[in-house]
Amino acid sequence: MDLSNQDTVKMIVDGCIRGDRDSQHLLYKATYGKMLGTCMRYAANTDEAKDFLHDGYIKVFEKIKYFKHTGSFEGWIRRIIVNNTIDSLRKKNKMQYNAGGEFTILNITDDTTKDTDKLNKINLSAARLIELIQDLTPAYRTVFNLYVIEEYSHKEIAEMLNVSIGTSKSNLAKAKMKLKKLYTTKYGEIDE
């Protein structure tokens, strides 16, 4: 199903607003794979990711009447699912942020960026990359996903997670260092 076609999107949205189960099923079926992949980046395992996903779709169906038909429909869905996932993690008290962010940032060199660039050049399968990301702590995993994959700014992340910008930057740097360590432990040294 082509969700870039505005007529298709309008048909699905209108059907979902009416509570039409077929329209809801079409939307779910068309976006399930990508949205599960998104949830997998935040979850500790597949079962938790599916829980996040199903709760996220409930929110999507509740809020679909507010979709304004501007921008990407899939992006709109992803944002709701990511926000719902973050809320779920917060409610479970699984996200413990490093409060000493300001001080720690001053001691981190640009090596973490260089290391991440090297990681980006490595041809990792999606499954291996998700496996590495899932081994991060929930706080590091969330900040990493929001900044690197979802492309939020540190200011947006700080507001979303109710932390300082410094804490967001610190957790990202530490996530990058941890990913490098995880990679080298599982797959060997990163070539320069």
C-alpha cells in the first residue's frame, strides 16, 4: 500500500476516524514492519517492542482525527509511536539519566564522533545493529535513537525527556562509546 499517495491516506484516515476496522487493519498492515523496527530500537527485547507498538497504535487511532494531511503520514505515525514508547519507558522508571552531564561533556573528546563514523561505515545488518542498540541502557538507547536515528536536536530531546541539554549530550557520547565497546567485543576491532 502506498502511503505517499494522498488519496489513499485520506481514504484510510477517514475510515479510521469512522472506526472502520478494515481501514484500521490496512493502516496497521501497511506500517507494522517499519514501526516494529522503530520500537525495537527502544525496547530490550521483541516482546517489549511489540507491547510498545500495540500501545502506540492505540494512540494513533485515538489521535488520527487530528492528522492534518500535511507532511508524511508515516512520519506522523512514527512520532506518535516514539513518543508513546518514551512515555512507557518513563512510566516503568526504566530511564535513569546521568545527572552529571555538564561536567562529563567537558571531558569527552571528539573521538566518540570519529568512532561512531567508523561504526556507520561498517556494513552491519539491521538485526546486528538493533542487537547492539538493545544492549545499551534504556537511557542511552533512548537518547541515541532520538538523536542519531530520529534526528531530534539535543534541545528537543531534553524537553521530551525532561532532562538538561548537557545530560542529553552526555548520554549520547556515552552511548556511542558503549556501542563501540559492544561492537569490538562481539565483532572485533574497528578498522581505522
